[in-house]
Amino acid sequence: MASIFSKIVAGEIPCYKVAEDDRYLAFLDINPLAKGHTLVIPKKETDNIFDIEDEEYQGLFLFAKKVARSLKKCIQCEKIGVAVIGLEVAHAHIHLVPINGIYDIDFRKPKLKLTPEEYKMIAERIAARIE
């Protein structure tokens, strides 16, 4: 069965897209820990990130690096935190979370509630600064 992320890749479910190429997609998390919380995925569905072939794995992290640099330019924060958990959706993904302290990336925290307009504005700002 296709994951929710595969359905996003296929265009069956909308997302707030930040960046995309032929192999990877980055979009805003709809249950964010912070404004700008972004998910980076390979388009090819693989459950466990460590099962991805080496070249694709390296490409995924290089793609995430470009997104993180843009995110840092758009959202005021100390750093962009990175997390790979792999339990919530059976599709490998990287969380990029703007943080100012170690506990800012605690997934037990209440999630932000943003309006569709806020998501759209944040996604457009990040997308405009991708290099």
C-alpha cells in the first residue's frame, strides 16, 4: 500500500512544496514543531532510510542540505535541527526543524497550528531561496 508521502509525490494529496527535483521532494510538515519544519523525502518509496542505495542516500542528504540552508535564511533560528525517526510514516524522510535549543526538536511538544496562508507564505519564502 502506498504511503501518504507516495500519494503526495503522485499529486493525489496536496502539500506545501518547498523544493523538488526528479528524485527528491521537500514540503512543510503539517504538524510542525516550529515554523518552517520541513520534511525531505526520496520520491522512491523505501520504508527504512538505511535501506536506500548509497547514491540515493547521499543525494537525499545533499538535497536536504540545500533545503536547510534556504530554511535558515528564511526562519530566524540558531540552527536547523535534523531528525530521522522512521516510525510515523513507512517512507524514509528527514525532518528539518528550525531550533534555538536542544528541546525545540522534542516530538512530544504540542504542534503548532498554522493557517493555510501561513503555510503557503513560509513555503514560498523557502522555495525562493533554494540555491
